[in-house]
Amino acid sequence: MHRILKVALAASLAVVGFATKYPGCTDTPNVSPVLDLPAQDLGSVANGQAWKMEQGTNVVYLVRVAGTAYEMGYAMGQLVGKEIAANIANLENYLVWKGHQFGDQYGIPAIYQDYLIEQLMPVLHSVLDLNKQIAMPFIPQRWIDEIQGIADGSNGKVTTD
């Protein structure tokens, strides 16, 4: 199972959940810049270039890639593979943190929280694997190729386990 694909599928589910129109929304596009900062050049590779914009804890990575889907993914893996891997780890750590928050709310001792979280993480991965199996016929091959390219280009930082 592509770990990065699991995260992408989970994120797409979250986006679908928030795609409903909110009361009072005028549908007026926001044309304000995300960050009004100079971009720091992070380097370039054969099919891409990356930049970073940073202000305190706000960090935005910009990546421009070209080529086939696989080549674009490969370039992205080379340029920001470490950051992608860190983001995946942050998501997993967030889930553990939320599990502890839930346990604390109900007075579950920390040792039991750790045990429950350890038992539930494989279940979560199995649910994401099932989601992948269901969604796979509807995922264009180019996305699969790009994800494989990210993993290959990251030199082991992002895996496809």
C-alpha cells in the first residue's frame, strides 16, 4: 500500500467533507496572497525547482515540475521528499495525540491509552487499505505513477509500504 496514497485519499475525504457551502458564503474568490514574502530557492533538479516561503510557523513549499507524471513525481521526491515524509509522520503523530486527548477526557490511564492506540493503528491502516481498494479503479494511472515517482525520487525518505 502506498503510504503517501493513503494520506492523499484521507485528505481527499476530508476535502469532500468540507466542500459544502457555508451559510453566509458569497462565493467571492479570495485574491489575497497567502504569504507576502520572498521565496527562498531550495534548489533544482532535472525536471523541477523548489522554493520555500516562511514566516514564523507558517511555511509554504512551492514546487515546479515538468515531464511525465512519473518524472514530475520523481523531481518532487528529490526536491521535497524529506518534507513529505515529515508531513506523513506529523499526521500519524497528530492521530496519536488526538487518541491521548480522547483518553484523557475519559480518564483512561496513559499506559492503557498507549496500548489501545498501538492496537488501533493497524486497524486504521487496514481501513485506509480498504479505501484504496475501493477507490483504485477510479484513480487515474498518472496519479499512481506520480506517487511512485515521489517515493523513488525521495531516495527512501517516502516509502510505498
